[in-house]
Amino acid sequence: MNIFETPPCYNEADSYVYAAIKPVSRIESVNPDKSLHRVLAEDITALKSIPPFNRALKDGYAVNAKDTAGISADNPKIFEIIDYLYAGGVSKKYVSENECVSITTGAIIPGGADAVVEIEKTGIENGRLCIYESIGYGDNIESEGQEIKKGRILLKQGIFLNPSRIGLLASQGISKVRVYEKPKVSIISNGEELSGIDDILKDGQIYDINSYTVASIIEENGCLPLKFGIVGDNPSQIRYVIEEALKVSDFVFISGGSSKGDKDFLTEILQKLGRIPSFKIKQANGKSGIFVLSEGKPILGTPGFPSSCLINAYVLLVPALRKMAQIPCIYNMNYTAKLSEKIDVSSNVTGRFLPVKIEGDRAFPLANDDKGLVNIAKADGYVILDDETATIEEGAAVCVNLF
């Protein structure tokens, strides 16, 4: 039986691809400053308490709170200033009865003191401190370990590292952190008409756009792109490059050669490489995507038209990339907006993507066709119009997949 005999539509294809993907479990150690948008491969336990000592929360004077009992604006009290303490310094003085230490925010509380009087509630008279308001035990002090207790689990395995979480790593003096390796994704561009962007175009040639757009999507979604360049319409060469790519990567992405032209050999090649159930994706206008697993490694082929390739990458590749990279699904971004105009969906189109511009709560459709890369570049996202929808009325709520 031909493994491509029962092609799914796009509403099904993304689920097929996603289900076939396995997360990459390889682990590496990186510096925290290289860990942004990586996925943690271990639990992080607090090595130190934060703060590591009792510290002042306000600029003022460290005192023993009981010495301020009964103080008011009408009944102020004089204290001797025995030391001046700044953040990063340590006082060797001990605060005794009716004594104080001048202290700045963040400085360690000196011995004998258990509260800080705010500077606004004091005055200086003849070189001595005059306090105008009583305070309680622990006022304006952050206790040792109040924010983080040593031994507490700070970050759990599988968490997505953002700037604030990297700050937690730094707070513990962690210089190396174990993260999952970025999955390697090979990119192959198929077509005799393609040329590298550094080359001079010959008659009938166009620049290879897809390897750049797809590489950007791969990087944006936590994976590492490996460009295998342009391969011509030669079946032996195409198969050789695919097999080489499979040796060094976790996923192979191919643009071009997936249709039914005389020189579109990809379907036949992938049928021979695919060893377990795979499929060919139904699309409009005779173009189609292809997906197979070859010895457990996924291969996705898409049309060569840049706009078709780009949309295929967003719909089918992005969920696969995030699953491989173990990026939490919550990182996917959708937005619900109201359609600015009525959209008619032709009944013979099995799948259509509608680029839209978002303004407030409205989604404004942009003209769309197979070559509409400019419109896609202007768009904030796209709406997938499913097979069963004939029309979408103006004002209807639509789910916009954000680029």
C-alpha cells in the first residue's frame, strides 16, 4: 500500500507531525549568560539563603526597637551615633542602649540592633540623633533567608529560562547550568532555479529565500539550523544529501520538489526512505507537503514557493521544533481578534491561510496567494480557514497565530 494514499488536511496534519516527534534528551552545560531561552535539564536547589544576612530595607539608623518605646513628635529621644555603615561594609560596633548606627539600604544589620528607623523620622542635634517616632521589632529589616531559604528548590527541570530565572541562577553563584541540547535541524533547498544570495543570478534563476526564513524559524523556536545548501533536480543527489543530513541532525526540512511535476522527485525518494506510516498532506492548487520518519528521524518536505514554504513551516514545523526542544507549549502565542470584513472560502480549497494585520481587537486580512511573501512579511499572523467553513462573517472571532 502506498504510504501516501490517505492524505490528511492541515487541520489533521499538524497533529500527525506533532505525535511523531520525540523530545531531544541530550544534555549540555552552559554559562548562565548563554542560557537564555534554553530548557533546564535539572532541578536547581538554593545553595545560599537570600539575603545571606539581616539587611536594612531603608536608609536610616539601626537601633534596638525597645529603646524607642514611648517616643513621639512631642516626646523625642536622643541617641548616640557610634558608627556609619554602607552596603558592603560590616560594623564592628555593638549597638547598646540608646545607641545607633547610621545605615544605608542593603547594609548588614550590626550586632545589638533589631530595627531601622527611617531617616525621615529623625533629625541631628549637636552631632547626635534625635528620633521622633517609635518603631517595632524587625521594622525595615529583611531577615536572612526571607526571600530564599538554603536547600529550597528554586527552579524545576523542564522550565524555560527567561531573564528573571537566569537572575536566580546568578543569585546562587551558579557558573554552569545543565540544559537540554538544541535539536539540530537540517535545511535543504531543492530546485535547479535556485541560487545563493552571494551569487550573480543567471537567466531563469531566483535567490534561495526559504533556507533563510526557515533557519530563522528554527532558531526562534529553540533549535539549531544546519544549512545543507541547494540541491538540483537529480534523484541520486537529492537522496545522498538527505541521507547525509540524517546522519548529523534530528530533523530534516526540505523545500521544493514536493509537487507532481516531471522533476519533482521528492515523493518517490521519501517513499523509499520512510520506514513507518507517513503521509502526504492535501493542499490547494496541487501543491502538497510530505512527512516521513526514516529510522526514527522525521523528514518534512514542503512546496518551494516562499509563502507556501513559510506557512508550512509555521503550521507543521514550529510545533515539532518546540516539542523536540522541550519548550513549554505555553510559549506558543495566539490572539483572538474580530475579522474586519467577510471572507468567502472556496468550497474546493482544502486548506487556506489568511495573513492578517492586527489593529486593536481587529484582524485585517491581507491579499493572499501562493506568491504572497510580501503580504506575509507585512502580517502580524495568520488565520487557518478549515475545510468545512464556507464563509466567515465580518466581526466573527478568529484565532490568529502570531508570527
